[in-house]
Amino acid sequence: MGVASPPRGSSPGGIWYELGMKRSSVLVVDDEEDVRGLIRLLLERAGLDVTEAGSGREALRRLHQVHPDLVVLDVTMPELDGWQALERIRDLSDVPVLMLTARAAELDKVRGLKAGADDYVTKPFGRQELLARVEALLRRSAGPPEVREAYADGAVQIDFASREVQILEPRPHAVQLTPLEFRLLGAFVRHPNQVLGRDQLLELVWGDAETVAADQVKLYVGYLRRKLAWDVAERSPLETVRGFGYRYRPSMEDALREQAPGAALPTST
């Protein structure tokens, strides 16, 4: 079936009602009807609205129809598999995606995260684990609204409303970030010159320091550095502070200035 039995006496539904998650919607995508049914029952008992899809192609149609708050996506499906479906989902939306995989190999996990998945669960999984990961992703996506409209310093400029990022050195150019990479960059520029440890970043970016694998911080900092061409230490404003975490050093004294909504970002000369 792919789902392990819960601990005796557990009451996942009660936990979820207390956390106020009862009206969020989840799209469950798996070609095995019994697995979909079990996940649906579990999530509905937790107070969530659930839509099912039995294939990757059906998932894309449902995505347009219901606009879910979270997608639970199986990797192994015929025709359009989970990897292909994830790629197309990311072309359309930044909805959080939790991957279901029957293989625990690290290469598969890294592949999913690199492709834009937000988290993963290996089959067979416990019900409490699935609920905890779903809850963490929903909490993250329902976080407080952005306050700052734009950010700029001598190395990078960010439009938070349109989610656009431009690197200014060695020449100005736009950079495409995944939703998680964008949140990670946002966490750094909002805390300039501060050392952010692993647990702090897990809370700020992933929304959970308990259930998310700690090595994801190092993994995604590496992705961010490569995309922003900050992987050479001498010219990178994003420093590794060994034994403590990471620190973003703005390259201008007037960094972190706020701009009024609609104001133009500064241009490089």
C-alpha cells in the first residue's frame, strides 16, 4: 500500500484542527488508487480538502481547475511520470510539491529538490511523518505577506512582488530562481551582516526546523551561489562562517533600503 500503520492511540486529525489547517486544499497524484484513497482519508480527517489525480496528465488538468495549496506527487507513474509532471507544474506555479518516492537513494532526493520539489517522503511512510511534512509545507506557503517591495545593493536587486532577481556584477542580467531559492535569498538580504545558522534558516525558509533534513540548507546555499555566480569566495557577498552558518554582506551602505510600491529599481551604470 505504501503507508505504514500509525502509532496506537495517535490522533493526527486532532493535531491538525488545533493548528488551524482545516480548509487548505491538497492535490494527491498517484496511479495507485488504494494509495490515493489512504492519503485522502488521512488528510480529510485532518480537515483538508483533497482532490485526486491518477496520472501526471490528469494532475496538470486538476492544477488548473482547483488551484491547490499543496501537491503530493508520486514519482513512479506511467506515461507522464512524477519528474516530468513536476517540471510542468513548475512552469505553471510555485505551489509547494511533496514528492512520494519508493526509492531512498540520495540521488533521487537531490534530483527532486533540484527540479523544484519542496520536500519528499519515501515509501512506505508513516502517517504521522506524512502529516508533519504536509503541515510544514502548508504553514510555509501560508506565511506572512511580503512587506518590502524591493531590495537593491551593489550585487543584486530583487523585486519581491514580481519575484524577479537581477545580478549586477560583472554585468546586469536576470536570474531565474526556484521558489525555495528565492525565499532563501530573501532570508539573507533581510538579515544583512548577521550569521544565520542551519536551524534559523530551516525556520525562515522551510518553515520547520524539526522535520526537514538539515543537509538541505547546505544543498540549497550551493544552488543559490552557483545561480548567482557567487561560488567564488573572493567575490561572493554570501560567506560561510564555519561552525556557525552563513552571513550575507551587502556591498553598499545603503543596502536594505525600502522602496514604495511601484518604484523603479536602481539601474547599474
